[in-house]
Amino acid sequence: MTFKIVNKKPVPVKISPRKEQSQQLNIERLSVTKNEAAALLGVSPRSLFNWAKRGTIPSFKAGNKLMFTMKSIHDFINGVEPTGNTLR
């Protein structure tokens, strides 16, 4: 169970079952959405979309969502040339 401090007393915080399960299993996400990736990189979602469209950063579609692997984000930050999937 997770707690937050309110008036110097621990108060239980309600967490969604899915989030609580991932915290218990210590699961690291392998992919993120366009908006999450943009926040990680400090750019606008539109800029990230354009980069994906040009193949600057690898991406893939999951249904109608544009997704990025954490590896592609780390590689992009470290200046590694993209070799994976692109939006094209």
C-alpha cells in the first residue's frame, strides 16, 4: 500500500489495481505513447510525430496510437542512428 503524508500523518493513497500490480512486480515499460515520449524528450508531440514520419526516430503503431520503444528514445538521446521501424 502507498501512503502520502498529510498533516504529519500517513494517509493511504488509492492506486489503480493495474498500477499497483506493476509496482509490485517492478515492471519497466518497454514502449510509450507519443505524448509520453515527447515529455521525456522535452519536445512537442507534433515535432515528435514529424520526426517519426521522416524516420529520425523509430516508431510503430498500436491500433491508432503512435508508440515509441524506450530503446529508440535512449538511442535518439545518445545520438545512435535509427535502424528500426518507422512510420513511413
